[in-house]
Amino acid sequence: MGDLKSAVASAVPGIRLRENVSYKELTTLGVGTTLPLLAEPESAKQLEKLLRFVHRTRTPYFVFGSGSNVIGMDLPYRGLGIRLAGEEFSRLENRDGVFTCGAKLQLSELVSAAAAAGFAGVSGLAGIPGTVGGAARMNAGANGVETGTAVTGIYGFTADGRPLALEGEALKWVYRRGPVPDGAVVTSVVFKLAPSTPEEERRIISEVLAARREREPRGRTAGCAFRNVSSTDPAGKLIDQCGLKGLRCEDMQISDKHANYMVNLSGETMAADYLRLLVFIRRAVSDRSGFFLKLEQIPIDPEFEETLYREVPAIKVNVLCGGVSSEREVSLRSGAAVADALRNGGFDVELTDVTRCRITPSMRRCDVIYPVLHGGFGEDGRIQKLMERAGLRFACSGSAACAAVMDKIVTKRLMDKTKMPTAPWRIVTRDNCDFPEELGLPLILKVPCEGSTVGIVKVDSREDWPKALESEFKLADELLVESFIRGIEISIPVIGGIAYDAIEIRSPSGFYDYDAKYIYKNGHTQYFCPPESLKPEEIERAKKLAEAFYFVTGCRDLVRVDFIVAEDGTPFILEGNALPGCTATSLVPKAARVRGVSFEALTAGMVYSAMRRPVFQVREASGGEVLTGRLACVCTWLFRLALVLCALVLATSGLVALFTGLPGWPLILAAVLMVLAEGIFTFLKAVGKR
């Protein structure tokens, strides 16, 4: 480490360097031993030179603020610690609510200054330990307030010492993650705050601090150890449900006040002891709730987090989305939402944009496949059939159920056969497209195998019939036409065979089409869960029918059943959806939230349902495929080579026979036929198909 100290001193003249600095000083948690070398630049110029040096020499480095969410390490860190020092990084300026703060400034100082000046926007962050730079980096938040909501600019240096300025669209915030790139060092942050009064902001701060004192433990901690899965599944609640409050590992203890806080009782604890406690917690929570808690604190040792996740490995899920149908864009959004929810739950997720109906390597690598494919091969059962043949675990319905639910005509026939109430209907083809007098007006014309309200047209008069047919026949040669039933439209998700709360749908035009569902050109659709316009007994009858639909069609895990409840209270089944949408406006997540089930818990439930099912490799009656991929190709060419070698032997024998006066022509003819056999069979097969 002496060589590194000399090199840094030479590259950055005058910079303050300290050796063997205790993690008790550098972090609030205080676990670990000492940091071998700490550099404390006092100006932007020194910091720029320092970053250029570490980039040029490829020296690992770790940036410290207040260390309020940092985990020290036991072994010597093979790199350089960096901590900002000096007044330049601690400044605070206010110009009509625009607060410019040095990154070293304590967040509490900004909160106090803003309140004293009568500006709102950061008072909810009161009591959060740490610096402004650290808060911006991790988008620190509490009480429904996040740092990023008030930030208009972040400035500093990139990992290679170039100036960094993040403004406007570059400021992208997510839960506990800001827009600062890895390795960059923040030097200042600009906040734009709204006018308020000092009295109001001081009141908010007082209430926030009182609540913190009530729920947070005293002593050496690093704040919350794990990220919250969702607002309804906070990490502290999940740990508490395991009965772990007060549990100790050496001198590290789970707080008996807030289960997501770990307290260093002695100040002499090793990082290894802390890691053992976190492993125990992650394992307990995964066993009880099915979630894999992810670390919110930042370890200096890169192997710390890797070890934690390796000791309690998460389930690998391959989320499929995209496809090639007219619902591709909806599927991409749904897939991204499902993947994010599963990642929040700690699952190891790979998101795949599927554009061909085939089994991919990522599908074979994972533990569970989660299809979020709408329309086309993703929803009609074709890709499910391939997964069944390959013996792969996947969430939601199997191939037969998907095919039955996707095809609205098949669904109608099934409803008639089981005497479930559905609107009168008939089939229309290009050869038989007379106006269906018996169904009356208005009519609903549907493409049988589309979803997301794609290919649905309302026909209000006989004059509209030809034009409606013309547009629909562009999508399919066979159409479904049914009577329009006046009433209240509702949708009921059935999850694991249990009907969730119904959702009443009120579209601005009175017809729930693609615009009402996604685009809103004619105004926003309203959703009410539970429904406002129906009697409890009408809702219960529809829920019983939805559950019956789930079992009759052979669905599993999830189906959404759409109804029109007529004026006499009869619920008529319109259709089902075995792979319903999962975007922010989708109906299944809405119903789950009303029931108190987070999207994270909903998607995790689908994964575990797939994990519990026995998997059998389905083969065709002929025995299925024996060789696939490269192996089949190699075997094919080896067989061709063997035929050529055999043909050469025959041809050589024939020529020798001719030269000795014996009849060798049959051998030569056999050799020629052997070489040409594959081409002859291909030709004859093609002729036979004509």
C-alpha cells in the first residue's frame, strides 16, 4: 500500500492521504477492520486528477460519504478509499427556492435550511442520515418523498475524470437508484423547491422525526439492510413475520424495534458475522414468503453481496414477451412490468423478446418460464405445446387451455355445451356473410383469435355491415358475430381457481375498444373495483361463473373472464383471456391490489405454482424427436459420407470387374443410385405433394 500512497501523492500533489482508517470512523455501522488508504480531495481539481489517476492505473476505489449505508470489510481493501473534504463540497446556496448543495453537505442541513426559508419538497426526508451526494446517488426516500422528485441537476466527474452534468431527461429515477453512473463522483446537487411556510415545514419535520424515534433503534446501524419488495411487502414486515426480531449473531442483532435494522452492539463486529446474519434472514424470508430480499446497503467488498446471493440462490425466471402479433407492443410493456415485479421480489430474471415460436437456450437454462405473450403463437398454445414437449416448467395455462380460450368461436361452443350464459352468436365467412337477422342490432363483430380488443367492431346499422366485414376480413377469413347486450361490463380475474374482486369498466364511448383500453383519444376509461353499479348477488353470480369457466376450459394459475351484466342482472360471458395484460392499466393487477395482493406477490405466486406442478416430457405418437440441433446435423453428414464411401467401393469394384472382362455395370449403377438417392427421394416427395 505504500507504493499506492506514493503514486497518488505524486499524481495529485497536496492531496490529503490517511492510512489504516477504522471503519468505525468511516461508517455508521462500524463492522470490519480498517481501510488501508483514504484520499480526501479538497477541490474539484484534486478530485479530477485523482479520478484520472485511478482510471489510468486501473486502481479500484470506493467513494465514501457519511458511510450511513456502507458495510466495511475484514480483509484489507485492495484499492483506494475516496472521501470529499473541504468547504467547496459543503456549500449551500438558496436563490428563490433553487438550492445548490455541495455533495458533502449533510442532508439534514438542506432540510433545515429549506424549512427555515419556507420551501417545501424535502421535509419528508428529515432524519435520513447521510450526505446530499449519497442521497442523490441512491434516490434516498421516506414518508412518500424521494430525493429525485426535487432534483433538477447533478454535477461531478465520471469514473475517468471527465465532467459530469445530469439535467432534464438524463435525470431518470427508480426505487433506491438515481441516474448517477457507476464509478462517477457527485460534487454538487441542485434542488428546485416549492414555496411554503417555515411553520408548516417545521411541523412536518417535527412529525417525521418523532415517528423515526418511535420506530428506529438507537445504536450503530446502517439504516435498512434490505430493499422493500413493495409498499405492501416491506422488508421489515417480511422479516418480522419470520419471528426474527431480537435475533443475534455474535454482536450483530436484528433490532427488536424495526426488523430491517441490524444493530452493532459492540462496535467490534466482523463483517463475516454480519454476513452470516443476513444470510440467515434472506433464507428465512424466502422460505416463508417466497421473496428473495435484496441488499439495500453497499458493501465495500464486492464478494460480500455475491456470497449472500450465492448462499441463498434465487429462482431463475425467463419472462417471454413481444411476439409478432398485433398485440406486440402491449406484450412488451406487460413483459417489462412482470420482469420488474419479479426483480423487486428478488428473483433472477431474464427478459426475452420472442419473435419465433421455438425453444431458446435461455428457456432451457431457467427454472421457470413465465410467458407474457399476447396473441399469435404465444397465446394460442403453440409455444406452450413446445414447452410441454421439452419438459419445461412454465407459468399459466397449458397448450390445450390456451388454444380453447384464445379462439372465441371454440369458447362460444364450449359455453353453449356447458349451458353457461353467453350472447347469441353465429359464424361469418367470406362465402356466408349475409346479415344475421336473427341476432338483431346492434351487433358485435370479432376476429376469433385476437386479444386486447384488437379486431372488435360494433355494428349499429345494416348499412355499416359491409364496411365492418371489409375491415374484419383483412384480419381473418372466419369471424364471430354476436348480439350486443346492453348492460354493465365487468372483468373478473380467477387466480388459482379463486375469483378475485370484479372490476366495473366504464368507457367514455360506452364501448370498451382498443382506444378505451390503451390510447384514450376519446377520454379515459374509468374502473371501479368493486363495481358500483351492480348488486352484491349479481357480482357473486358472475364470480361463480368465472370460476366455472376457469375449470371448464382447463386453465391453471390465471384467467380473466369478461362479462356483460344485462339489465335483468344476468351475467353473460363475453370471452376469457388465459394470458391477460400486465401493464399499469391492466385489470388483473388492479383487482389484486384491491385484495391487498401486490403485483410482486401476484407474479411470485405464478412462479411458485409452476414450480409445484409435476413436469412430464410430452412426445408425439411417433416417438417425437430423438436428435435435435447440431447433433442431428453432424449425424446427417456422417451418414452421407458413409454412403459416398460405400458408393466409391462399389464403383471401384465395378471398374475393376470391367477391366478383367467381368460384368461390372450393375455395381457402377448401384453406386450412382446410392449417391443420388437423397435427391431422388426429395424430388418424388415434392411431386407427390402437388
